[in-house]
Amino acid sequence: MTLIAGIFSRNDQRPARSECESLRQLISRNPTDEVKTFKDGRSFFASVDIEAFGEPGLCTDPSGALSLLAGEPLLGNCAAGRLQDLTGIHSRAQRNNWSVLREAEGTFCLVHYQPQTGTLSLVADKLGIRPLYFWIDDNRVVFASALRILEGLSFVPKKMDLRAVTEVVALSAPLADRTPYSGIYLLKPAELVQITGTGISRQCYWRWDEIEATNDPEPACLARVYKRFQAATIHRQRNDKATAAYLSGGLDSRCVVAALRQEGVRTQTVNFARPGTQDYYFGNDFAERIGSIHQSIPKERGDSVPDYSSLMARAQLGFDHSQGLVERPQLVWSGEGGSMLLGHIHLSETLIELMRAGKMDRAIEEFLGQEQIDLPIRLFRPQVLEKVRDVIRQGIREELDQLHAEDAGRNFYLFLVHNDQRRKLMVHFENIDLHRLEFHLPFFDAAFLESVVATPLDWCLRHKFYTKWLSLLPPAVTAVPWQIYPGHEPCPLPLPTELAYQWDDAYQAEEESSQKQRVIEQASRLLRSIDFPNHILNKRKLRLATWIHSRGWRDYRYAIEAAQTYHHYAQKCGGEFTFSSR
């Protein structure tokens, strides 16, 4: 399956027909999709499958038990397919045996229903990459793999969680299991939620902080991480001889394409950078060197982080499938996650030493300053400011308190693994019914990441370990320059000075200039709106910030975009909000 959703009654009453129909209509916005449903006396399930994987994600048996799967579990046996993996999980779940999930290496979410025991089980992958949301009261549970489905259901109450939305403003997504709506939760990484008529249990079947650091020398660690990465590629590849992939001017997508080419897979690659940039020329040069079938489709100026899923879907229309060039065209390879998981971006020596010294609060301050994370505190009403002023620090502290790695410095890395990475793919999965692409994500492979977590942390900071690891990949990887992060391990090849560098001040200024008019227009619409969230924000101060921004005296884009975020969720909730304590 691609999308799954359902209603489960906790009191043996059949879900209302109107509620079931609403859910069925909301699961996909594509009118051509076939919505498959399953129902009995206490439940209703709906699913849509774009058939990207070529195998079903549904398993039933004569007892009436049902399992629905989105994504791929990728259990340890590389020869097994998606359906075989699902069948194995389903049969064990019938006995409430979930130990097989510890073998899973893929990104997926799963729902299992047992009518005999009246139990609904919800499962997230080890990193929580494939989202699964749920709302629960005393009478029923409603779940969905896209938040927009729960947003659209009138019988699911919506009240803005001010804490979660403030985390969205500062960090781009809520922390922990929070969503922008009070009472709607997101499964955490490796979480198993089981719900019956009398209770709810939440447990984790895997803990990243229990992985012990190895004492092996660095060459052995490099070899192990490389072996796991190649295995992750082969496991996902199945028997494909041709496929499609993103290819930027950075390292992550380059390593994925190189691993595919090393296995003899014909690869159709796409670069979305603008001409004149390192991203554009390094990606295109590497494509020629590695022998991929390549095209460049420049993104629009000022759109620094476009909807890459939709861009790739449109690019797919130009692929030549007549001779089977791409065998499963709705499956695309992405290097998402590499820079964080292997390159250890967002971490510094100072931050790690503060964590090791037990100075967690100072480490949090170091992180917030390093990443320039802040809130537009002058926009808030006084009573709201009192609640949100320290909410980001509080949220990070609560997450760190739950991690107990042997190396305390590794806990901050795991905080980012749990919270930073999955947010970058939330929009992709939210709109998968429209762009209709599934991703292969080898950097998120659980066995690969386990080998990285076992590697001594100090070796890995600032792409140092990553850069050494490149020597184990095909020579083409290091034959062409690549983009680097500021302050990270430099590229040893000479970089053409005439190419724009995306983190250069001049490039950033040009991007901001391109976005200026759009931001001003956004602010003008917001200030004119009749449902402006006056109970949260001060409109007079937003108007002043917009005027200063329009004059070019100061960049207040962050404040304007923050106000837009609060307005968006206040609008969806009829102005109602609360502040969650958990």
C-alpha cells in the first residue's frame, strides 16, 4: 500500500457509515485511484496503492485479521520480497510476537488488526521516516499515514497545539510525538502502539542508544560502513537493471548513483540546480564520468528548497520508458539523510564536549546559536510569549533526557536522528497521492546506520569519516569536485572560482532578493485576513516588520513566515488553541 487509514471502535460499536465514507473520500486526492476498503463490526480500513513496488501491501487470513503496509520493511533476508516480509510480520503479530521488527532495515509503517482480541497495532520503522498519525478518545481510534486525512475529518476535533506549532516555526517540525493539533499524535521511531477497548500501550522495539561503540581501527570501520551501504543498495534494488535517481553536486546522491552503477544498474539521473552553480556543474560532470543517462532541469530562482518530489515526477514524463529504461518508474533513488547520518552536520566539537561534560543546557544553547534558531518574540502577545519563550529549549532537553548512549556526545546526534531527519520527508509522504513517487533511501537503512552509530563519534564530525569513506567507492566519485558544508572537510580537488556556492553570502543575498516580493505579498495577505490570530500575534508589530522588510532595512522574512505558520493552523482550528505539557 501507499496510503493507509482507518477507524477502530473501542466499544464494539460499528463505525458510523458517514464517517467511513468521509475517510474513504479523503485518503486520496487523485480521482483515478482505487480505494480498497475492509470493514467488520468494529472497524473500517481504507488503502490506496500506486503499485510502485510491484507487490501488494495487504495481508489477511481466514480469522479476519488484517495487516496493511506502506513502504518496505526489508527484513534481513535479501531474497525475500515485500509481500513475503509482510506475511512473516503478520503471522508473528497474530501471536503478539513483534521481535521480527528488530530485523527490519527499511522505511515503512504498518497497521495490524486482530478481531479475536479486539486489538489494533500501529508500527513505525526504526527511524520513524514513514509517518503514521493517530487520534484516540474513549470510543474510537482514527489513524492515517498522511496528516491531511485527519485534518479533513470533521469528527476529529482540531485545536492548535501552540507548543508544537512553535516548534514548527523554529525547527520546521514538532518534536517527539507532537503534531500541530492537540490530541493527534505521530508515532515515534521504532514505536509500537497497541490499542484495545480498555487501554493503550506504547513501547519501542529498538533503541539506537543501546548500540555500543566499536574498538575496531578506523580502516575496519570504514570497510564495515561501506559493506553495509552496498548491501542496502542491493537489498532495495531487487532485480532492477535500470532505475532513476536524483543527482546533485553534493556527495550523498553521488554515492547512491555510484553504488548503483557499481552493480551494473543503468541509471537515469536528474539535476535540478541552476546553471552557474557548483550544484549544477559538479552534478552534470559526475553524471558524465559515471555514465548515467542525465538531464538538467533548473529550479526557479529564489526557490531554495522546492518540492523536489513534484519536480522529479514531472521529469519522469520526459524519461524514455519504451525500452524498459526505468523498470519501476515510480521508485526513485535519493541520497536524503547522508549528510546528517554519515556526515554529522549540525554537530561540532564544542557541542559534543559540552554534552560529555554533563552541560546539557549549554550544549542546547550552542546548537541553537550555531543553527541560528530563534523565535520572533516581539510578535507575540504577552500571555503567549510567557508560554513559548523557552519551549524550544524545553523540547530539546526532554528529548535528550530520554537518551542514554555510552558516549553522552552521541545523544545529541541521536536527538537529530530521531527528530531532524524524518521532518525532511514529511511533505513527500503527505503529497504522495499527487506526485506518486516512492523513494529508495539507502542512507536510512537501519543496518547501515547501526554501523555508523557504532563508529567512534569524534572520527565522524565535519564529514571527516565520510570523506575517507569515499576512497572505497568507484574512482569516479572522487574524480569530480563536490560541494561541501561550511567548516567541514574540504574537497581535495580545485574548485572553479567562477561557480556560485550555495552557502556563500553573495549567493544567499541573491536568493533573498528573489524571495523579497513574494514574502511582502504573503505578509500583505496575512495582514488583510479577517481571521488573523490576534489572540496570539500583535498585528501592529507584524505590519511594522513588513514595512521595514519592504524597505530593505532589515530581513524580517523569518518573522513574516512564522506569522503565516501560526495563521495557517489557527485558521484550520477556528482560532482555538491550547498548550501541550507533553
